Amino acid sequence: MKKVVIVGSTGMVGGIILQLCLQHQDVIEVTALVRKSTNIQHEKYKEVVVSDFLNYDMYTHLFQNISIVYYCLGVYTGSVPSDEFRKINVDYPYQLAISIHSVAPNATFCLLSGQGADTTEKSSMQFARDKGTIENALTALNFKAFYTFRPGYIYPTKKRKEPNFFYVLSRYAYPILKLLGNQFSITDKQLAKAMFDVGLHGYHQSILENRDMRLLSV
């Protein structure tokens, strides 16, 4: 029986993972760390409103006996200044991971990263550098298992307001991207299913590229 922590449960991918957790018989408890209260009601569901995603001192008692962490919180490139971008994509998940590792080192940590993450941390693109930085940092914590998921373009199966013009174009281009093969795109449902299943059952490699997730979600 698994106890799960989810960060980013109100987002596109995290929301689907949350529903998969609530529906699965092997998951007995789901703790969602959120910025503000939601209206979700379920016997398995616990909600914690976090005021500071850099400080979890008052929440560590909630992390005892946690089996799986699904970390899906992030921010789009160009939507915030570079220092804020790094804080959200590197500092936030790292501080959570440290807190959870201190009381539940045998947990499995699943990180929603991104295609092109550069673990040499030398890329000219901040997105690639920062994603590589957090992958390296979480690997070094030596959880029982750490998996990082590097999707390409994530196609939203529900209509939404796109965050920028690039995503408007990508949505229209998705049929072409899909035809080009497994390495360029994935739906939000495929990605969420792959993350959920790997968290629950494990996988033979720690880095999952777009093609790996597409194949797992078949």
C-alpha cells in the first residue's frame, strides 16, 4: 500500500496523476501540496496549503512513510525573470526533496523535467541548465529510486488557454509532430500514465525520454 505526495496537482499533468492515484487500489493516501485550497473531496485525499515552497520544517511529520513523490510543479520559459525561473525549477523541488529524504529516504521521487535537460549544466539555454541542475541534485540525494521524465511537446487533451504563442503553434502542429515519431511529442494523459506507473512499479532506467514514455503509455 502506497502513500503519495503530489506537487503540482492542479496543473495539466499533475491533475491527471492525482486522479490516477485516487482511483488506484494500491494507493491508500494522497497528500497534495498546494498554493491555495481546492474543492477536491475524497477519502484518500489530504490537502496542505504551503505558504513557502522553500521551507517545509512544519510539514516533515507529514512525509513519514511516504512511498512516492510526484513533482509536477514548474513554470514556462519566458513567463518569469531568470532568477525566479531557477527558484521554481531548482530550489523548490530540491528543498522538498531534502525534507522528504530526511524522514523517508526509501521513497521514490518522480520529477517532471523536460526534453533537452543538460546534466553537464553547461548549456546556453537556461531551461536546459536548470533542468540538468535539479536532476543532478536529486540524483545525489540517493533516494531508494529517482526517475526523471523528459517530455517533448505536451499536447493538452482538454482545451485550454495556451500560455504563449509557441504553444498555440505547437497545438496546431501536433498532428505533424505525432507523425514524426515517438521522440517529439506526447499527450498529457500519456505522460501522466507513464509517470504514475513508473512511480508505482519502477523502471529499468532513471532517465525517461519522450520515446520511453510514449512506449510505456501504450
